[in-house]
Amino acid sequence: MVLLLLPIVVMLLFWLATTPPILPSYGRVVAAWQPSESWLYDRNGQLLDSQRVNFHARRLAWVPLGQIASPLVETVVASEDKRFRDHGGVDWLAIASAVKARFSGERSRGASTISMQVAAFLAPGLAAPGTRSWFDKVRQMRTARALEARWSKDQILEAYLNLAGFRGEAQGIGAAALGLFGKTPATLTGDEARLVAALLPDPAAAPAAVAARACHTRPDDCARLRDMANAMLGSQRQLALDPGLAPHLSVKLLTQPGMRVATTLDRGIQAMATAALRRQLLGLGSARARDGAVVVVDNESGDVLAYVGGVGGGSTAASVDGADAYRQAGSTLKPFLYGMVMERGYLTPASILDDSPVQLDTASGLYVPQNYDHVFKGPVSVRSALAGSLNVPAVRTLVIGGTEAFRDRLWDTGYRGLTEDGQYYGFSLALGSAEVTLLEQAAAYRSFALGGRWSPLRLRASDPRIAPRRVLSEQASWLVGSILSDPLARSGTFGLDSALKLPFWAAVKTGTSKAMRDNWCVGWSERYTVAVWIGNLEGDSMKAVSGTSGAAPVWRDVMMALHAHAPGRAPPMPAGIETRPIRFAGGLESPRQEYFLKGTGQAVQMAAPAAARRPRITNPVSGSVYALDPDIPIDRQRLGFAVTGEVTGHRLVLDRRDLGDAENAPMVLAGPGVHRLALVDPSGRVVDQSRFTVR
């Protein structure tokens, strides 16, 4: 009796031991599928770029069976499980054939069905496909039958093609088709399908082995299949169908596997801006400038239409996002300074500023600003000073407006890199010593287009629309736009036919940072704001790149393309602005029509008389270095000392040697060494001084 019960007990125990695990439903498997990629789309649903986020395996989106080429489906079934449509998860004929082959010593194809392999994919506790253990095989068989009871044949086949491993790290037919052929699964040809199917038994097989396996289904064309296998497995393809148009924004926004982010970008504008930047960098050459970035914004909505963080090429820091990297602003901050002082009525576009050497006492010593071309133009109007980007008048304007107030105004206008107080930046803030990003620049300049109202830019379609807030009066904003759109006002610095001149209305400002590390061009039209940066992301100086030869040509190309069918129009003059003809005493500038805040207009403009100016030394500028030339007679290498302001009764003292009346502008031969020139008032008090060196 015991002997009769023992086999039953053993079979029962074996049956219990091989109980199939609980499998997830088809819907749960599809829902849980997590691609290794994420995708970035433009405002119209067009693919811009993708980003790999998960590096465990290379997976793309789950591919429905209906989106897989019929030849591939048929070939996989024929080669892997030819009775797939007929059995219930276990191919008993194949098992019988395998048993017979085992005892006879013949080679067997194997008896693992597609359902059994899918069961192994879904249940980690099961043995992987290809295992020779009978115990594991029985578990797989029972699990496959359980799977067939809950899933349809098409669902099982679809899961198999998505879960199977192919060449290298590619998992699923989507990754395999793109990685091997650069195609989607739906577009695979018959021969391509045979080669892909031939990879399933051994994804790491050599090309010859893959071709030989594929030849079983197409023996009359083995030579071509061998050539295709060598080409397919010997090439490296980017595992993406996207055009790679926004790689830096992809890194910024795509942070989780499987994300599908809809942006505000326009694929056409993004491609155009990328091409314009690439063309300019190729023209400059990597020896002059290696990197650049472009941001295009729709003024009305605040949507970013183009976000080009770089184009690679000769870059040595191609992965750095140039559109969101903090760089020194240069002269691009000047419009906000002049806007602030004009808003307060301290200056008008016709006010005269002195473009002559100036020394300002600071906590770290004397601050001596210089113009870009190291040339001083004397008295100039605010319009000429801002349009021509003159440095010394800007510093004088900052003295009027105050560094703390200007720093706060920049912060209100979205420049979040200014984390210190005004005293920290000092007078150099007028010349853009603070660090800003191109994205901040675009948002800030857009505020001029909105009449002095600022709001954050939108990058995602889901970003909230925040109502703009007032940061500058509409009148002052319009005056800044009037100046920056005036080609005559900037002609003294940039000429009459520079890259800044467009055949329609647009306002624009360039900027170059210290030591030629950054070149900016930011401007706006009625509809768009375009910001461009050119430089070297590693921080080294550019070579032979000026304000109009670096970023400006890209700005011009982008603006021209944006307005190809609708030229920009000048904004209407707001209430609170008056216009009147003006002239300048002494012919400082040509007569013209000028704009003023109501109540501030003056028909005649003149420079302050000398008596109204503080007595000071204008030459030599403190910090100057002079070199004696051995080829020039020594008595002809005298320095001319010059002063300005009401200096009656004042004297010049060089190294404690009285040179006489300051009004006489003496010519002095100073020997090698460091010298101190002092301007002394009648009471003996030093009112100004200059230190210079002779070598």
C-alpha cells in the first residue's frame, strides 16, 4: 500500500513545487513598461530630441503588434515557434522531438515556445530561456499554460517582441530596429526581418552566424544576407529618430524615463536658429570663438520658440548649456540703467554726458573706466552714449542713479545672478560686471517690448502664464527702444551699415565682457525678442571678435528669417511722451527731433561750463604706463598734463615738486619710475591725484 502511495505523493509534491507564479495581466505589463529614453516635442507635437535617462538597458516605447512589420512577425513565429497559433503554451510535438533527439544523439532545435519565454520574462523566479533543467522547464510549461489562459495569442507575441533582448543592450523590437537599421519596426523589409529574427536565439552571435541562421528561411539569397549582416552588426547608429535639435534643453527638462515633454519651442524656428549659429561659428573658426547660444521669445506670450544651448562643432565644452550658463553681461545692462534714470527724470535722451577720463574712489582703490576703443569723445548726448555703448558716460549715469538702486532694478527685471548688494559690484556694474544667462537676457529685453512689464518665460506647454508686472514705466521703456533702434545714433561706434541695421524696426544692444570672453547681441522687434551669445565656454578670450562680428550676424540672420513675411513695425508712441526739435550749443551734435517725458523737454542742449565742474586731472589717467623711446630725443618725450573744471588758483604738484598754475597745462619730462601728480586748491588741500608709471 505504501509503495502504491509513494509515487502519488512524489507526483503531488512535484506538482506543488512546480506551481506557476502569479503573472501580471497584459495591461499591467504594458503600463509598467518604462523606456530608457524620454522625448521632447515642440509646440505642434513634432519631435525635437530625446534623452537617455535609464542606463540599465536600451528600451524605447512599447510597440503594439499592429506597428510591427508583418514579415518580421511571420519570420519570428516561423523560426522560434512554428505551431505558436495552435498550441496552448506547450508544443508537445516539439517536446517529443527533443526527447527523441536526446536519446538518439541527434541535434534538436529545442522545445521552448514563445509563451514559455514570455513567462520567463514576466516571472523573475523562473529560469531564463534556454535552461536545460527539466524542473525549470516544467515550471515554464505550466506558467506558459497559465499565461495562455489569460492572454491572447497576439498579446503574448507582442510582449515577446518587446521584452526580448537583441543586439548589445537593446531590449525590444523598437530599440533593435532603430539600433540596427535606423528604422521603426513598421518599416522593416523582409530581409531585415530575417536578420532581426536570427538574433533572437543568440543576440551576441557573429555576423556570419546570424547570416547563416537567416539563410534557413531564404537559402537562395545567402550572399546578400551575409553582406547585410556585416553592415547591420558592424555599424553604430544613434538610437533615436529625432533630429537632435535641442540636446541641452533635453538634459534640462527630461529627468525621468519615459517622459514626453511638450515644449513651447517651434521646430522650424529652432532649426533655423541652430543653422544660423552653426554658420557663424564655422565662419569665425574655432581659433577665434568655439561656442554660442541663441534664444528666441514670442513677446506676447513669453513662449520660448528657440533654445539653442550650443551646436558642438569645435567646442571643447559641448555638453555645457550656453543658453543657461552664467557669463559676464558686458554692455547689455546699460539700457536698464538709462531707462531707470530717464524714468526718474534725472536725464533725457538729449541730456549731455561727459565722455572724458574719470577716476572714482572705491574701497579697493581708484576705478578708471575706459571706452571699448580707448578713445574719449567729449560731451555727448544720452542718445549717442547709449546707442554707441560708451562706457564712461554709463559710469557717470550710474553715479547719478546709484549702484544699489540699479542692482535692485536688475533683480526686479529677472537677473537672478546678482546675489550681492550694489556696493559689492560697485561702479563696474554699469559696464556689466555682473553675471547673467542668455535666458535671463531674453526675458529682461522682452520687458522693453512689453512697455516695461516683465514676466517669466515659458519653456513647457504646461508652464503657467503669469501676468507681467511693471518694472519700468511705459514711457521710459519706449525711449530706450527709440534710442536702440536709431542707426544714426550708433553710427559713431558701429557705422551706418553694420549687422545691427535691419530693413524694419528693431531695437538692439551689443555687449562684450572683460578680456573678450563674451560677446552678446540682444534685441527685440514688435513680435520677437532674440538673444545671442558667442564666446568660449571654458572662459578663454576670443580672438579678433568685435561687437558686430560675433553675435550680431546671428541676431540679424534670425531676425530676418522671423520677419521674412511680416516686417516689424515701430511701437506707437505712448501718452506722456512729447517730441520737439532741439539743437546743441557749440555744434556738439546735429539738430534733430527728440523725444522727452512730458515736461522735461528743452530746445537747446549744452555741456556744463567748466566753472560748474569739479576740478580734476584729465591727463594722465591714473594707472597709465608710459615707455621712453630710445630712438626719440629725450627732450621731446615730455608729458602734457591737463585738468578740467574751475581751477583758478589751483596748482599741480608732481612728486612734491610744484609745477605752477594748473591752468598752464605744463609739459613735463618725467623720468623712469612711479609718479604721483596732485591737484592742490588754494588752501593747500589735494582735490585730485593721478598715479602713473614711466618705464
